[in-house]
Amino acid sequence: MHDATAARNEGIAVCFRHFPDVEVLLDDGYLGLSRDHRDQAITPPRKPRPGALPGRVEQWERDRHGHSSDRITVEHALADHKRWKQLTRWTHRRDRLPDTYRAIAGLVSDRTANV
């Protein structure tokens, strides 16, 4: 299932209507959301067609680099959470998982703030 389809099916896309002032930096998997929520869901610029003017290709490369530079902190945060493999094999009480996850998120957040 594509990212944009999953976001629609899980109700995440509805949040854009409830929070109109929020902008979200997304990757290429969310191009459909970018079309539906033009000023809120920001995806990388589309690649120019073959044979485009060199200046247009260079501008695309700069814009794409800028977008990925802004998103890299989010990607690192997601990777940090995935490194906590204990959460993938959670065998403790289910009602304690949200508190545990928030504690881990706080540790990850504190670590990245000090870098």
C-alpha cells in the first residue's frame, strides 16, 4: 500500500482539515497528499522532463537538496526509534507501552538536542 493511501485510510489526511496552519514535509510517497493539500503537505519538487533546460535541472537539484536537508532530522528521529528493538518484541503489559514509548521518545529527543 502506498504511503498516501495508508494516510487516507488511517485518517491521518483528515488532520490537515483540522489543523489548517500546519505544514508537513513529506517524501515522494505522499505525492497524492501534496496534490490534495497543496499548502500543507510539502513534497520534494518533481524531476524535470528529459531535455529540460540545464538551468531548470540545476534549480531542481538545489530545491530537492533543500527539502531533504530539512527532512533529515525527522528521518534520523525515526531511525532512532527503530533502533529500540525491544519495542518490536513487546511482551509486557499492553497498557504500559504508551508510557514506555513516550519515555524513549524523550530520551531520543534529549540526545538529539545535545548534539
